[in-house]
Amino acid sequence: MNLNVILLGALLAASPVIAAPGGKPATDMSGGHGHAAMMRDMGKANSWTLYPTLKARMSGENRETMKTAIVPQNIVVANIDAWSNNLKDENGYRLLSMDMGGAMLDKPANGGFHWLAAREEQGETVRVASIVQAFGGNGGKDPTGMFMRQKHELEIIPLPFPREHSRYRANEDWKFLVRFNGQPLAGQKVQLETSNGSMAEFVSDAEGMVKVHVPDDFAAEEEQPAAGGHNHGARRAADLVLATEYADGGKTYLTAFNSSYGPNAFDKRSMAMGLGFTLLGMLGAVPLLRKRKNEQKAGEADNA
Amino acid sequence: MLKTIFPTLGRVRFAVQILMMFVTVYGGALLGSYTVNRISQSLPALSCAYDKMTGDHCILIVNQHLLHHRVGEALVKAQEVTLKVFIPVAVSVGVFFLFFFFLNKMFCGWVCPLGTVQELLYRIGRRLGRPLNRFNPKNVGRVRPVKWLMLLVLVLALPVMAGMGVVGNELGDPFCQVCPSRIATTLLTADSEQIAVRTSTTVNFALGALGNAMFGFIIIAALAARQPFCRICPMLSWNALFQKLSPMRLVKKDAHEKCEKCGVCEKACPMDIHEIGTQFGKKAFHEDCTLCGRCAEYCPDDDVIQIKFFGIKLFGSSREYYKKRVKMETPEGTQKKRVIEIKPGKPENV
């Protein structure tokens, strides 16, 4: 067998899907494994926005048997379009039919990113909801190709989407491309709404890029119940949706992209304590910097 | 041309270190955000997963996660201890070994970003005239077991126990929480998050405080001691487990009468491996060796110390090379002052 094939197989198999297994919630790209939080989300109605959104709901007793149901909210569709980051794979594009609990998305063997979209067309109005679902890691392919492939008329594309061990977080800036029929839209307004109640508006630049500032809107005192299993301490998370509207050819297009986000990077962290302990360590090493008498003499002798 | 740019093995290594520092610290920014998911995620060097720009992840975080999430949990549910548990562990270690097979512990001496940071700090320390603190043959033995303790407790035992529910989940990746590379590499990407101590639980706080104090100690100590963290790094012990399985080796002659009186290679060794001067043959390739090659560079006799791959000499000590090397830098790492001779004569083109 070709060595490259063996190596590639080994690399794929060593993916974080295996290393840190468990499908992550579509709305939590934290790199963590807050499965208990996913379970709590089940059955919640989407009442914080009127924009169309997709919700990924996980079910199952463990990560091996966990299933992902994609549930449309504020949009009525019969199918969900699913693109995988392995575009050339037989499952590169799939049409997932809606069931009682939503459209079921299988966890691919190699994990990786999926783009999921619901498209509703009524009269002269086309509405699209979209999310990214990541199955904890190494799909073997860079998902940029999947993101950039034209999937609908009006699109909001994350460039980049948070990778492994990362997620959208409050007080951070993330870039998105807004385009229509594959062409960047300059000066396009993009609305942001969050489940914590924030609203904002951003405008795309000449290249169609919009820099979105995720609002720091988590309540400071909010406490999360302790979670069982291997939950990494019940991560706090909220939802955000970006939406934009564009009229063309007598039709109105509304496209939304939703995801989750976490508190700001310094939530439950202390910079003062961090600097204090670092300084303490530095002071502990200071005696090493002092020259001993015999070394001083030797140095003086060298100089002489 | 190449000889002008890379006149010594040390210069080649330094260039590789800087190149690998860009890959391990900024690789994601340079090669694409998703590169980290595509190289190996099992690198035998402290390439930190907390660094959002890193190009690859270190094997130790993968180990801790596997032991925490797979082995520990599966041990509780004994019926689930099946191939699906052990194959991932075996594959992860296998991928690591594919890298390791070719370069052995060069990952420590040539690739690790924290190793490079410490070496750069040491160079600054030389410029500032700071003393050199070394372990002598009598006390170096005291620090050597610490790396095994770090591996056993922080990388292996606690993550498994966290997976089993014996200890809290905060102890799922305890080494990462105290690893100075986490703070150093994230700071190098202008990300100050990791230097802020986590306060969510007492264990998180304790680990964070210890990690920060260790980081502070290391960056100051590195000005006056060579590779202070490497000596207790669990990657060193992890790599030592596989050291004998790689064809990349440090090889010393079985006997050489001059070694007893010389000892220059011992002075050159950044890990204070005195055995390189006193032992011969296989024993000279010590578990703490990072294959930096300085002992071979500073050995004044021909081919007494060599770096070999599958028995083929890649680099060997030589008297001529030694003479050239010591003119540039002392075995302890102090740069020699360059004297530029200006000969009097008639100016040209006047």
C-alpha cells in the first residue's frame, strides 16, 4: 500500500474525534464537551429572535451513539441541505429529510465540518437559515472550500469559522463574507441579535467582508449548575444570529447564520492574580542571576 | 553559499528552531486556520493547543484527553473497554511515533517552541553577563526523576482518574494547566488570556497559580541556566520511552583515552549530561539528551561523537570544526567578541 495512504489514514484516525471524542453541539464550538448543557437545551423554543435559525440537538447516552437532530426555527422546510467539508465524498452534499425530531445528521467517521441550511421560498420571499456543525475535529479537509462553495443566492459565510479548541466569544471580532450569487456585496447591512438580548448592525466593506463584534452581554453573576459526566465545568453559552436582506429581480432574500458564543476570554479568570503569581515565580529565580564572588573575580580577570 | 549562511551545526539548528517556532506558534495564521486539524495532532514537542494560531498540537494534550475521556471512562464501564478505546490510543501514539522514528529527541532540541524560547533567553543572559548555573554530577541526579514524576502524575494518572470520576474534571489535562509553553506561546501571539489565572474552582486556581509561577521562574531562570524547564518536562521523559526505538542516534566511541581529561562536551551540553564525557558507547546517549548536537560540535577529536541515522553519519566531531566553533562561541554558549582587523593601506577608488 502506498505510504502516503497509510500515513493519511493514520493521521485521520488520530483525529480529535478520537482523541477528544463526542460530537460537539452545533452551537458550541468551544472544543469542549458540554454534553449536559446540550441536553438541557432540548425542547427550548426559539423566542429571542424572529430571524430563521437552525438548532442542533444532540441525543444519546454517549458520544458513540449520539445523534444530531437539526431543528429549524422560525422557518418551515421539508428538507435540510447538508454539505460536508469532504465535498468530493459521496456524502459531500446530502438532502436531509425532516422527521418528527428534526433532520437527522449522522456523525461521519472522520468528523469534520458540515454546513447546514434550510431554504424557504414563499411568493417573492426567499428565507435561508444556516449553521455550521463541527464533529470534533479532523475531517482531513480544510473546510474553506465548503464555506466558499455557492450554496444559496444570499449568503453569510464565516471566514474563518472557529477551529478546534476555539469558539465565538464575547468581546471578540470575527469576519464574515456577505455575497449574492457568489459576488461580494459591498455596503450591505448585517443585523446581529443575541439570546442575551443584544442587537447591533454592521456594514460590509468593499470586499463584502463584515467585521462583527460579539457583544459582551453575559450576566456577571450567572451561575451554572454542576454538570455530570466529563463536562468541562458547564460552559456558559448563548446564541447569536446574523441576518441580512437583499432585493433583486423582484424577489426579497433574507439569509441568517446562527451559532453559539461564550463569555469573554477573561470570564472567571484573574489577570491580577496571574501577573502576581508570574512575578512571584520570577522573584524566585532572581537569585540565579546574581554573580558569585569567584565568578566576579574571574570576570574582572578576563577584563583585565 | 550554504556554508556561509550555515557555517556550523549550531547555526543550522538555530534556523530550524526559528522555522519550527513559526510553524508551532504561528502555523495556523501562516498556513490557514484549519491547518491544526490536518498535520498530526500528535507532535512530540510542546506545540500548544491553547495557542489559537498553532499549526499542530502536542502529543501530551492528546494523551491527557484520551486518558480522561476514553480510558478513564471506559475503565468505569468495563464492558466498554474494547478496541474502540485502545485503538485510538494506539493510533495516536503510532502517529507520534511516525514523527519520532525519524527525528528521535530532536523534537526537543530542534522543534519545541519552548526550548527555542529558553535558548533565546539564555543568549540574552550571556549578553547581559549573567552567570551560568549548572548542575554538577553530584546534584544533577536529584532533578532528573522529576520529569518521570511529571509524566506519571500529570500526563497519565490524573487524566485517567478524572475520566473515572475519582478526581474532578479540572484535573483532566493538568499538565497543560502548568505547562509554561501554554503561556509563552499564547503570549507570542499577543494573546494574554492564558496568563490570567482561572478562578472558577479551587483546583483550577491552584493549577493556574502553579503554572504562572513556573512560567515566571522559567523565563528568569533561563537567563542564567540552560533549558531550565526541559529538565523536568514530561515530553522529555515521554520521548525517552521511545528513544531506543529510533534509528536517529547519538553515538560515541566505545573508548577514547582523551575523554577523561577533556570534558569540553560536558560543558557544551545544555542539559548537564556529564555522562557524555564520562561514559562511552550506548551509555553516552542519555535519556535527557535532546540531540542538539552541541557535544559533537565541541568534541575536539575526530568522530568520537557522532549523530547517526540508520548507522549513517549525519554529523561527527572533528578537530578542524572544533577550532572554528570555539572561535565563535564558548562551549557554555557565550558568543565570542568578533575582532575585525583593519589593515592600513591606500584607499581604493579615490
